Amino acid sequence: MAFVTRENITDQVLEVFEKTPNPRLREVMQSLVSHLHAFIREVEPSDPEFELACEFLVGLGKATSEKKNEVILASDILGASTLITLINNVKRAEAAGKMKTESALLGPFWRKNAPHYANGSNISRGPESNTSDQVFEVSGYVRDANGNPINGADVDIWQASPLGFYENQDEEQPDMNLRGQFKTDAHGKFNFKSVRPSGYPVPVDGPCGDLLRSQLRDPYRPAHVHYMISKPGYQVLITQVFADDDHRLHTDVTFSVVESLVGKFKKRTSPGEVGYSLEYDFVLQAGEMQFPAPPIP
Ligand SMILES: [Fe+2]
């Protein structure tokens, strides 16, 4: 190899990577370095700017704890998580044909092993359960790509409170509050009671918060419910359904709101009824059931 120059360094790095035995790792790392070097040549970071970038990355790790995953948050607010989700959506739809449900990013708040409940149960067990005007009845059908009901699918739900906090962020809420796992019946149906979630700001006490402030960005997400739906023989569907009356549908800080995932949060108007209801149906694609790593324990 020749001595390193500003002109040849990219080719030198790519050549060294050539002998990587794993072809996918070789492809990914060569592409990463090509784009990284092109970015550096375009931006020409100063030494203090480079130090700041390193500090930001170290800060992501330091701000990550059992309560919060700042690395995933960074990926979310850069639009990277949603872009990956949308690319994989297209692959899934091409593979499967007509019917599909769009995915949405997992986010930093999914916890494994939420309590199992019978259909119709209430997942609101904290002080928020007194906010009776926020009563929330949620139901849906889970079907395969041909429209047949899927019996015995696991529907894992997590959502924020009417104050906009997940239970792990809020001392007032009991452990695993506003989280639950349900099973679909023979018609593919599941249903549960809860309280209407509120939109919320992503955590802004770490480096992601510093970045958002320096970009004058609104840190809020519109109100939504998270769903993870699974059954052996089908790909795990991870998605979110957004409140159609939320004024932040077009300014989600994580860029997650695709049109098909906006659900009708219907005001209940029958005598004696208060609150809202949401009916939203889901389609699972055949394939391997593979769960993500939980961002927090
Ligand atoms: Fe969320």
C-alpha cells in the first residue's frame, strides 16, 4: 500500500475492509466508511467540532439507564428509526401481497413481560384511573394477509398516561401500569379498557434534549398507543396508532406518523358513557417470529 494521503485514505480503508469474511459486515462497513468520509470531506469539521461529536456519542451511553435508552432516542429524533421501519415495511409488503399494516418504531419504552390480562380488562391501575372523562375503550381484530382471523395472537400494549408519562418515568404509577398482554379470540378480536394517553415530550435531560433545543424543535410526540402483535408462524408486528384529533400529527419529533396509522379516537356519546373509544385492525404477515431486544428491562 502507498503512504496515506488525504486523497487516498478512503480507498485505503475500503481495501483493508475487503478481507472481512462476513459479506454483509463487509458491505455495511465499506458503505459506512464511504459515506462517513464523504460527509467529513463536505463538512470539514474543526477539531473542537469533532470533540463535540465524540462527547455527544459518549453522552448517549452515559444518559442510558434502566429507565431510558438515549441511543434509541437519538436514532428516533434523527428520523433513522422510522426510515429503517419504512424500508422494512416495503420489503414485507412486497413479500406478502395485498393486505398489510404499517409498522412504526419500537421506541425506548417497551418492557418485556407486561402482565397478561383477559379481554375486557382494565390496564389502568394508578391514580390516572380517576380521570373518568378520559375513559378509553380499545378493540381490534388481528387477521392474516388473506383476511382470515388469527386466533390466539398475543397483543402487547403500552401507552403513556393522561399526563404523558410511562409508568417507568412516573413514581405515582404502579409497576407495569398501562401495559398489558391480551390474546385474540376465535374471531381474531381483542379488547381492553384504559385511560386515554396524552402526547408527551421525549426525554430532554440528555444530549438528545441539548440537540433538540439547539435546533429549536418541539420535543413532543402526538398521543398514541403502542402495539406489538405476535403469533408463531407470523412476523412480529410492532406499530403505533395515533389519535386523529391530536394537533401534533405533522410535527412528531420522531417522524413516525404515516397516514394509515392514524386511528379514530371516537368520543363516546351514548347516555351514561364518557371518554373515548378506538377500533383499529391489524394484519400479520407470515414469516419468522422474531422479537426485538427490550430497550429497558
Ligand atoms: Fe410512546
